[in-house]
Amino acid sequence: LPAEASSSIWSKIDQELRSASFDAAALEALFSDVAMGNVRNIATGEPKRAGRRRLFEEQRRRQIWCMLALMPDQDLLLQSVEEMDDTVLKAEKLELLVANLPSTEEQAMLRAAAVEAPVSAEGDDDWDGPERFMLMLLNVPDFDLRVNVWGLLHCLEQAPARLARAVVDCRMAKNRLRESPGVERLLATSLCVGNYLNAGTPRGRADGFDLETLTKLGKLKASPQQTLLHFIVMQLDETCPRQLRDMFAPSMDLDAVRTARKHHVLELRDELNTLINQTSSYLPRLDQ
């Protein structure tokens, strides 16, 4: 450990580690994949079995196990999928199920394997938990369409309010900026200062400037402590202090802009386009 950490809790733990020990065999017996599988079998009333059938890679299996741990009883879960029952599967759990649906490749793999070893509704088969759930899910008619449309309906319920809030906040910020005497004075002072600094050059007689220029005011430094932006604000504080204070008052210009900035317009646009495309892709299957 570094010298500065010699008196920390980690230095004390480091000293303890030298004499610490544990029963590795007992750890393996309790927490290995086989042991944990047996614990799950006992918890669900399934008989202990060695060599259960597995198809998924370990990382994928863990994803499914984690999902199932947060879900209702599997029989109830499958029934809720068939009936699209919101009382059983709330929005956040439905989103989790949508994210873990089997891919086209996984569906093909599961269906091919089920020909050789069919899954049993009573559970007296050799399939391990993740594979067994996915095989049972495949038995629900049009399960992927049901779950995806179900998830889309939830999104369509939530999206309008979110989009409407963004529109209201952005319009409020736009109106504040357009009608603010302080913003007008800030822009006018910035233009005058810029023309003065650029006197004798083609840029010294500007009638306006791009708003991106405002971001550069803080980069031109007269000293390490003061920038051109500091100078302009100090001038406003001397010539129109009330307008400057009003810009920073609660619920005024600055607050309106900060609220609008919380909405990422490009992300909202992409979300809306995604919802439109998903709806268009599901409609032909729903009409069948």
C-alpha cells in the first residue's frame, strides 16, 4: 500500500489478510453453479438433478436468472404475457422482460432443441431454469408480438406527457430570451466591445454575431483571473444592475434556460421516430 494509506482501514485489512483463511471446499459446495442450481430446485420444489440441459452462454444465463428473480412466479408470469395483464406485470418489469426476450437466433436454437427434448409444463424435464422459461415462453402464441406491443403501449402512454413538457419548457425559455431586456443589453454590449477590439479590421463593423460567439467570451483572458466575459458582466453591473439581477432572479431568464437544457431535443426526436417506426412495423402483424 502507498505510504499515505498506511493508516487507513485498508492497511489494517491488509494486515488481517495475511492471517485470514477460509474453507475453499465448503465455499465451492455452497456457491458453485451446481450448488446454486440445487438451491433453486429446492426453492421451487423441483427434484435435484445433475447435468441439466443448457443452451445459453453463461453470461446470457445469468441475465435471464437475474430477470426471473425480479419477476412473479413463472406460471403467473407466462399467463400475464398471454393475457397482457398490467395488474401482474408493472411497467418496469415489463421493460425488463422486453430487454431479455430471446433473439431470432436464440428462438431457432430453442425450437430445434425442443424437438429432441420437449419442455414439460409440469417441470419433469431436464431443462435448466433459463432455458426452460424461454421454451415455455415460446409456447405462448405470438409471445414476441404480445410483449413488444404491450411495451410499446406503455411507452405511448408516457411519451406524450414527456414531449409536451419539453415543448412547454423550451417555448418558455425562448420567450424569456426574446423578451428579456437584460439579454438585449448583454448582446448589445458584447457587440460594441467586439467591434471596439476589432476596430480597423473587416470584423470591426459587425451588425451582429452568431450566438456561438458568446461561448468564446470566456476564453479571451486579460489576466488569469479575468476574461472578456467578466469584463462585459462588470460593465452591465455598473450600467444596468437591475436588468442584470432580473436575469438571475428565480423563475426568470436563467432558470428558464436551465430547465429547457434538461431536455435533449435530439434524443426526444429519436424517441418519437422510434415509436412511430415500431408502431408501423407492428400494425401489419396485428391486422392478420
